[in-house]
Amino acid sequence: MRKYTPKDNVQKKAYYTDRFWVAPRVPREKVEAGSHFAAVVDALGKLAKESYIEIGQLVVHIDPTQNVEVMRILKESCGYTQCSEQSAVDYLAQDGEFELFYQLLNITEAKRVRVHCRIKEGESIESITPLFKSANFAEREMFDMFGIYVNNHPFLKRIIMPDDWEGHPLLKTYPLQGDEFASWYEVDKIFGKEYRDVIGPENRDPSRIDRYDTKRFSRVGYEVPFGADISEGEKENPIEYSETILVDYTKDSGQQLDERR
Amino acid sequence: MQQPNKLTPFFENLNFERDDNTMVINFGPQHPSAHGQLRLVLELDGEQVVKAYPDIGYLHRGIEKMAENMTYNEFLPTTDRLDYIASTSNNYAYALAVEKLLGIEAPRRAQVIRTMLLELNRIISHLFFIATHALDVGAMSVFLYAFREREYAMDLMEDYCGARLTHSAVRIGGVPLDLPAGWTEKLASFCSKVEYELEHTYNALLQENRIWKMRLENVGVISAEDALSWGCTGPMLRGSGVNWDIRKEEPYELYGELDFDIPVSDRCDSYGRYRLYMEEMTQSIRILRQLIPMYSKTEPQLMAHAPQYISAPKEEIMTQNYALMQHFVLVTQGMRPPKGEVYVPTESPKGELGFYIKSEGEPYAYRLKCRAPSFFHTGLLQEILVGTYIADVVTIIGTTNIVFGEVDR
């Protein structure tokens, strides 16, 4: 029987997990009253659905429709003037959702807040570029890598992959080695799809090694002239090592050294 | 009108026949001053840039995707390829993020060695910046002198870990090796050498150089608000008068105990940033000099003791059965951090390098996001290049100090 691999998550899995293994969780602390983070949570009020501290940073869960409002409050009343990072995590296989995060930085207090929101597959999110210009590139990258549309983005276009690329590479359904489109991308573009048969899939595998190809490969100890036919086997050439000569050129004598200076 | 065919596709962002008097040119991706693989589409009105569009992705290797398919220890050498000018800072940022997730701390000697390597790497990276920036602007000789000192620093790196560019000299939980005999003395003499060269060569060649000042002063001006909004960090932010250095504000490793200053410039231009880089090298030398006596006072333990996550030292593996079993599991399956997420920022030579790791309790990270400073500095180019002259474009790209390994990832 063929081995079953789940289609909704083709990333590498642990080959063995103890059946009684339960992964522990990083402790989540409550926001202490009177601290800076408590003031942030108070300022957000009902907009914050859930808030806790995880490894020294405040994590706030919000509704995806209110992201701009939350960012505006964080920027204007809480002093979070920099959006360090913005991206998504793919939870389509488990929940059919993406988890988006915004990592914000307050420079005067040296505090960091992470804002989380979850959107369903096919939903889009409002852009925060009017507040943080750094989101311009970050949101484009998120669109490129996950296919999440960002509304009212000034220039929503693929940023890292080519414009005519198909698929979004960081989705869990996208294989690490790339899909069929990826392996034929250059061939389709330069020669046309009909040349796929002429070139053949074996020539699109970058890790393929042809045992008898003497134009691109050379076996150490069995060197033959370029392009020679070795289907009959090849003769062994003993490896000749050159002697390393270390010369101290800083002195006039040019004396040989036993080791590197 | 364009005549698209299979070999010359339609360039939608290039308009060759225009009604106005502007010209669209492609800067890169093979331009020697494009710092790797930056393609910049510039719309010029005469010599003035009207519109700039940075096009990136020519060096994309899917490092974040690879992180999801590699165990935590396997991925560490891959981080070398992010900012390949300062590999240790990437290794360290990643290792620190995983350590925070695991809740472990490296032993004292490993911390001293890591801080030494980080600062040595900062000097390597800054020397590279001075060299290439000066070369871009047209000062050839600085390049030769700065690369000479960079070679000495890389020799030190080579003595420690065997590699010159892709170090992987930091491990999750500590460092793999102790310093070789006599390394700290070599480091001390390197510090004095660089200090001397900084004052007598680079500063003498550049600081008051009339041409250098004319090319750099009031070029690439970024206001503090813009710098914050565009996500600038490191010298780009401090060059705009914002006193923000993660080593000082959110101290990690030994930076809380060390005595050093954070240079800040309120000039907001390229010249101010150049001065910052020079001053930061002096401060790095100061840190290294404080670290050398600290090294001899530490215990010889190099890796943290966390048997669930980190293999025991070699002697224990070879003598104790349980240590060997755990080593076997850790090598074949990889460590399983607890469920949770962490974002750890560090101050790399270019700015804030942070790793966001989302763990689902598996030996493979569920999501890893590398917050690379250069990525956001590249985004800034589309705004600060507008209104400048074509001759200043190279200066501005140089001053942002972008490295495409971490822009495209």
C-alpha cells in the first residue's frame, strides 16, 4: 500500500512520536494590574478579546475587522510607534483559518506587544499602511507567501516571487521542493508548455546525478576526458596530492614554515 | 510599443514611449553597487528621481519554508545564509529565540564567547560597510585598507570555528568549542590594530575629506518619524536621532554588565550614519577589551544543562548510558520545544534582527519568521530616493547597508 500523506499539510512530520507524549505549553502570565501592559489592555478596552503575557511580551487577540482601530489606539495613545513585523501563520488544516500577527514596539518604554487576529480562508484584512509604512512591504510579503488579500494597500503585488507565479509558497499545502508549476516555470516561460515532453522531467530535477555523464560530473579517482563515453567502465587514476608549501614572504629569506602563521 | 514574445515578455512596469519627458531605467540586479541582487526601477526626470520601485526576490531561497521542514538544530547553519556578512549575529539571534522558547540560559563562559564573537562580527560587518560604501561613492583606497583589517578579523574567526564567512559558531544552548590557546591575546592585539587604523587610516582618509563630505552630507535625509514608521532600526534609526539600541534597552547576553555607549546622530543624513558606524566600531573594541579579562574568570562549561533538549557533553555520552540514549533521540528526532510562540529581537550590525518562532510541540517549527532589518530598509528606498539625483542613488543604497541574503531570505 502507498504511504498515506495528508494533503492539507505536506510539511515534514516527526517520524515517531510517543503515543503518551503531551507537549507542554510555554507559561502564559496574567497582565498584572498597574503595569505598563495593564494600561495598554485598558486603553484597548473591549477591542481586546484575550490578553496575556508570553515570554515577556504582551499578546492581544482582536477581531480582524477592528485591526486598524486597534493599531491606531496602540500607536496614538500607547506609544507603539513602530511595527517591527507583520505576517501570518497557516492554520488552514486544523481550523480553516490564518492567524495574523502584528509585532509592535514602544521605544520610550522598551516594551513589545503582539496583536493576533484570525481570518477565515478567502477573507481579506484591512491594510495598516496609513499608520505604519513598514507594513507596506510586510503586507506584500504576506500576500505573496500566503495569498491573503489586503484591502486598500497602496501597491499589493507579489514581492519575492515572480508576478506570474502560481501558488503561495508558505502555505502548508505547498511542498518544500515546489509543485509542478514551479519545476517547469522557466521551461514554460521560455520555450512553451509543449517543450515539457522534449526536455523531460529528469532534466528538471536539480539534484539528479547521471552516473555516466562526463560533461557535468567527474568521479574523484576516476577522471576521464570531457565527454568521454564511460558506459563500459573507467580506469582508476591514483589521486595525487600536491605538497603544501608554506613560505614566509614577510622575510627576505623566503624560509619554509611548518605551520600557518 | 512593446512587441512581447516568449523570450521578451511584456514589461508592465516599463513604459518606453511616454508623453512626458521622464525616462525609466533599470538599476540592477547586476549592478555592482546594488549590494547583491537589488533591481531598482527608477523613473527619472532629467537627473532627478521621480519614482523608485525596489524589486526584490532574486536571491529568494525559501529559508522560512526550510525552517518548517528542518529540526531546530538542523536549521541553525542555514541562518548563516541570511546576512552572510555577519553570520554569527544570525546564528545567535536564532539560537537565542529557541533558548527563550525552551527557557534555558547558556553558561557563563559560552555567554562571554558569544558576546566576543558578536562584537567581532560587528567589526567585520562595519568594516565591510565602510569598505563597500566608500567604494560605491568612489574612494577606492579605503576599500583596500578596510578589507585588510577585515581579513585579520576573519582569521580570528577561522581560528575559533574554522570558517571565515559562514561561522555557525553558536549553538542552541551555548557554543560548541572553547577558545583556542592564545586567542584572547590575538584578539587584544587585533583590537589595538583596528583602533589605530580607525584613527589613522579610515578617519584620516574620510572624515574631513572634502569630496566624501560633499557626497554624503544632506544625502538620504530621513526624519525620525519616517524612520520609525518605515521600520528602520540600528544605525538607520540612530542616524535619525532616535536613541534606540536593543543591546542597551532590552539587554541580552552580557550587554547588561558591560560598559559601552550608544552613539546617536541627529544629522539624519548619510554622513551622520557613516560617523555612527565608525563610532560603533570603537565601542565594539571597548566591549571586547572588557570581555577578555571576564573570560578567564569563568567555569569551563560550554553548553547549558538541559538533558531534555540539549545533548550532554561528549565525556558523559561516552560513559553514561542515559546520556547516550538522550543524545540518540535528540540527534535522530530533534528537540521538541513546548507549545508557544516567541519573538526575540537582537541588535545585529544592520539593525533589529528578530526571530518569531511558533512551536506546536513538534521537532519542526510550525512557523518561523525572520524579521530582517534590511528588508524594511529596502522598503524605505521607494520613499527616500524620490527627489534625489541619480548620482546619489548609489550613496543612499550604500548607506542603508542592505544585504540581500536577508532581504529575500
